[in-house]
Amino acid sequence: MRSADQLLTILARTNEGNDGARLGLAIARKAVPTAVHRNRIKRLVRESFRAALAQLPSVDVVVMARQGAGEHSNARLRQSLSEHWQRIRRQCESS
């Protein structure tokens, strides 16, 4: 499954071990040049993932930042992540 918008691309695949949802981060220096912004994005993704963990199915998730994602506000990033988690949930229910 794939979910993408202006800020983030999220790839998800059901995991066989039924260990619950797992998170991977790929925040490239090319997409987000400053370490401060990369670390902020990673922190926000982890927080959002933990909050959504109870509603997510057993999937492996990889979050990748797109060009310029570091320039957006925390509120905008949280909103984007929330929409992605909902899409992943819906896609897993339909398949």
C-alpha cells in the first residue's frame, strides 16, 4: 500500500508475524537539508505513530519525507500524518 501527499510518502505492507504495526523512517538529507528539521519530522512521526498504533492493523510502515517537508509547521505535519494513518487503515480493511 502507498499513501502520498505534498509532504510525506508512506509505504505499508502487512506483516506476517502479527507483531502489530512497526515503523521505519527514511528522512533523506536531500529532501530535508537541516538536521534540526529532519529530527523534528522524525519526532513528530514517532509521536503520531504511537498515538495511532491502537487503530492500525498489523503492518510494517516506512515514512519518507518529500522535498521541502521540513519547512512546514508541526500542525501541518500532524494533519498529514493523521490522514495517512486513516488511509492505511481503510486500505487494509478493504483488502
